[in-house]
Amino acid sequence: MRLRGFRALIMGPPGSGKGHISEKIVKKYGAVHIAAGDILRKHINEHTPLGKEAEKYTRKGLLVPDALLLGVIGTAIYKAGNRNWILDGFPRNVTQAKHLENVAHLDMVINLQIPDEAIMEMLKFRLVHVPSGRVYNMGVKAPLVPGLDDVTGERLERRADDRPKVVMARLSAFDKQMNPVIGFYRKQHLLHTITGRHHQILWPMVERYLVKRWGLSAIRSFRPKRNLDLLTCKP
């Protein structure tokens, strides 16, 4: 019998559906979604000690140092405890990946692959609720009311970095930055690459892999409490 839930990392280029797939995993298996960017923004917005320190860098347009990012991620992992969790948005380089090893041992790395031209096509229809980060897509997850967020009713927006030239630059930058990380996890025999042209194809394959890799009963045994606070180390 397993004594803890799975510890997974999800990777993929911009627009590959990491958030969409993570949301599916959260909904079906009760996994804690540790989204590095979202948690860092929440630290800053709530003026936690880590958030105040991170804001010193973000205000100047500087990257948050690895040690500080690891503190943010380490706190979230500590709070997730023995529950299923999926990490998204960290690590972004091999140094960070090596530091992560000192915090938690990953069971699997799910690498999503979608052709660049398919990503370009999907991002033409992506809309975002900026305050929450909720993402919609007219071809995959359309809002109930066109142009409005399902939860708040507020207006949805196109992201400035979803313009075609910007997307191509982001995809190129991703390959250059993340290929060494992918290679790092491949050498550790943790990497499982899932390829498809859109999110609907990817999710069933991710689901089958999770069940094969970890077992359905075990996956369902480590569901988190609702509204789990990932910002502080307090019980």
C-alpha cells in the first residue's frame, strides 16, 4: 500500500495546455496544483515575507533568484504533504531541477508536445481572465457567456504575448531554455512525453499514463483538503 500520493511535474511549451491538463488532474484525482507563477503572484499580492522579497526584483523587471523561487515552491510542497500534487512552471533550468531534488523526489515528469503550428492556431482563440488567471479557448473551453468570465462575469482579454510573432519567439525561447531540463529528466528515466495536436487528444493519454504509472486506487486515496493554503508553513 502506498503511503503518499504521486509527485508529478508537467512541462510543455506555451499554449500546450499545461493549465488545462493540470485542471483535469485536479478535478479527477484531487491533486494539488502547484503553479509556480500563480503562487508567486499570490505571495506578492498578499505581502507575505517571500512575496515582499520577490517584489523587490519584479518591480525592477528582474528575474526572481533561484533561492527565493525554491522557497516559494518548497513551502507549497510542504503544505501539499502526502497528497497527490502536480508542479507546473518550475524548474526552468537544470540548476533549479537539481535544487528541486533536495526538496522532493519526483515520481514522473509529463512532457506535453503539440506542433508549433497547432499551438499558433489555438492561441488565436485564447482569452484570459486577468485577475484570476483563468484561461478560455473558443475551440476547447469556451466561456458560458461569450467574452465573459464564468465565475465573476468580468470581461475576458487577449494576452499581448499571444500575438503570432511573440508566440513564435516564446516557442523558440522555450526550446532553448527547456531542452536541457528535458534531457536532465530523460537521463533519470522520469520523462514521459505525450504528443498530440490539441488538448482533447492529450488528456485521455495523460489519464491512461497516470493510472498505469501509479494505480487508480492509490491516485484517489490522497485527495487534498479544499482551499489548501500553499503560502505558509503553518499547519
